Amino acid sequence: MAKKTTAKIIFDHIKVLDAGAKGVSVAKAPDGKIIFIPNVVPGDVVDVQTFKKRKAYYEGKAIRFHEFSEHRIEPICDHFGVCGGCKWQNMKYDQQLQYKQNEVKNHLQRIGKVALPEFESILGSKKQFFYRNKMEFGFSNARWLTEQEIDSTDDLGNRNALGFHIPKMWDKILDITKCHLQEDPSNAIRNEIREFANANHLTFFNPRNHEGLLRTLMIRTASTGEIMVLLQFFEEDKTNRELLLNHIYKRFPQITSLQYVINGKPNDTIYDQEIILFEGRSYILEEMEGLKFSINAKSFYQTNSEQAYELYKITRDFAGLTGNELVYDLYTGTGTIAQFVAKNAKKVIGVESVPEAIVDAKENALRNKITNCEFFVGDMKLVFNDSFIARHGKPDVIITDPPRDGMHKDVIAQLLKIAPQKIVYVSCNSATQARDLALLDEKYKVTRVRPVDMFPQTHHVENVVLLEKRENI
């Protein structure tokens, strides 16, 4: 059966009205349907060619600009519009912040039915570029071609690539020459690896055929200046593996941790793989208010170190600790928030489902000489039960920082059952956060809200909410 195609429609002189979900902008077609358009800015007037039609909306692309928005700026990255990683790089930063704040307000009011208190303005990032401490890149022997390259009659030559996946295309890699998200030597390391691999005829991975030596590259940096490089190989080739790793370490002696993985399984996730140390130590150190946190290859740590510090300060401020409280830190990860607030609490109990994260949390507590934190591992909806509360005490304050899906309904039910005086809810997804706030509404009122921009040039936003128990409950 032939693949069904959607007839293309062209709409003339369409004004872009708003910034929507997932970094695309929103306009309205003459028939009243919504149009989702990437790489445009609210205020632009464009001709739109659609490529998808649904009952309530179209998806399309701008094929001609008639007017440019006053909020538009020139993107600084050569890969903008193809890479898909910094979808708002063509929008002034103050406008990015405004749209992020509006999204949080909209979710809390529309989904959560929250009667908002005075809404504290979003906290912008001092760095709008080179703010990430972790970047992951893929190798490919059939790099993604731009429209100009496809139309060109020139010999395309070497098709090897080291860069980012094209959005929604798991097997397509865009070759990246300079990324503006992570400070150097990140770009220098990546480019050197590509050049050395090409010069020495090391094979780049083909995800469709599952062949090739070089699979992925991860670079982690810390505010302390320490650097981790992790190379993932599809198969063991000791000669070429050591050739490349020795060259990297010699070329960049400032690398603190050089590690590798041999991963021959279908997917390239490393969380079920053995990480092998080649040079240096197996972790790098991050520092915050004198606290040191070890970050290993599998660790979760907020990817904007400087803004993570601001996020944690807001969390601590919302908690309003006096030194007498028992605090539970749910979804504690490696225990960063737990240890950050520990000096202001009587005791902190951290719970997390990832065993390796809890090992890190305990080691970090020992390193930081923190004695009033305890950490426990297990599935939150199973661990956070009546017997756990009976053993460790009823908390005065709960801090919760769940994954994007939010909290399980059983966790929310337990929160309502034990009803601590305060809940500080940190979220990377204000939509699921709003859903959870609606469920907590029977006993709690939202008294403070503060969005935090962790990811400039993207639509992503963190949000911190303080819930206080209603009177007479």
C-alpha cells in the first residue's frame, strides 16, 4: 500500500501570534485552525506551507517573510534551524523569559485550577550561551545533508559526522563544528576526535546496519574546571581504541576523567553498561557553597551548574527552615538538594529509585561531613509508605523534585495522608506539576511560585512552588 501523503496548502500573510509548546510558534489559519510553525518569532508575518493537516490544527513551515517581528534577533549559531536544539535562538532573551513565565501561569491556572498568589518573576540565567555542563554527541558514517548540499553538484566527499541527532530522526546525525551550549574545550575536544578518527580511518557508527567502531561521545564539565570525556565504542578494537584514547589524553592533559564503554546492544544508553576508566579518576567534582559533589558518568546533575545554585537557593528559601525541622527530599537523585538544605534542618531523609545515585549521595555526604542526612533507595510509590514514615518520623517539610511525568498518584495520596506543614515542589514540567497541584488542593494552597530559566534559547523551564497546609486541616 502506498504511503498516504498530505496535500500541501499555502497560506499567505499569516501573522505569528504566540510561542507554543516544544519551541514552535503558533498562528491561525483563515479557516480558524491553529498552525504550528518552527523557526519563526511571534510578530513575524509569513507565508506558510503546510506539511501536516489534522482535525484541529496544521503543521507547516515559513517559506517567505513579509515582516519581521521586533522581538527577532539574528541567531549566532551556524547550525540554527537544522540542529533543532536551540529553537528560540532567533528571539530576544527577555521575550523568551516572558513566554516561559506565561506558559507556567497558563498551566497552573488552566490545568491546576490554582488561584495564583503574587507571581514572582521568572529568574533568568546570567549566561545565555555556554551554560551546559553535559553534552552528548553521536557518530555517523552518513551525516545529514543540508538542502544546499543536496542541491549541489559538488562531490560530498567524507560523510562521517560527529554531532546531534536531527529531531525525530533517530538515525540521522548533523555534523557540528561549533556548539554554543558548552564552554571550551568542549568544541575543541569534539573536533579533534573527529579529525583524528578520519585521519586514522576509524569507522563511524551506522545505526541501521549496526556496524562501525565509534558510537557516542559525552563531555561533562564542572564549575571547578574539571572535565570528563566518555567515548562509547560499538565493538572492542584494542589497537584503534587505545590509539584514539591516548591521543585525546595527550592532546588535552586537562581532562580529569577519560573513560570508555564497549556497547554492542541495539541502543546506546550507558546506564546498564560497564564504564571503564582509561586515565584519571572515575568522577569529576562540582562545588556549591563549599559542598562538593562527585559526578560520575551515570550521575544525574542539573545541566546548568550556575543556575542550579539559584534554583536550590529558591528551594531553600521557600522551605523556610529554622533548624528544627525533619525534611523529606523525594526523588533526591545524588542528594544535592538534601545536602544543600541540611545545615538549616534538624534532619533530612532522601529517597531515590536509582541505586547508583544513592551510592553517590552517601559518598557526597561523607565527603562534605554531613551527618544529619540519610538516603534510601527504592521505587517512590512503594518505599514512601506508612512503615517508612513510622521508622523515620513524620516530616515537617517535604521537598519533591520528580521526573517530567510528575508524581505517582500513590505518592500524592501519601502526601495528603501525612499532611506536612509545607511542600516545596520543584518541577521541570509545569503541566504535570499543575496536575499534581490540583490533586493536592484539598489540603494545600499555593502560596509562592517562582519559575527559573535553566535552558536559555529553548522552551524548557523549571518551576518552584510552595504549598502550605490549609487552616483547620
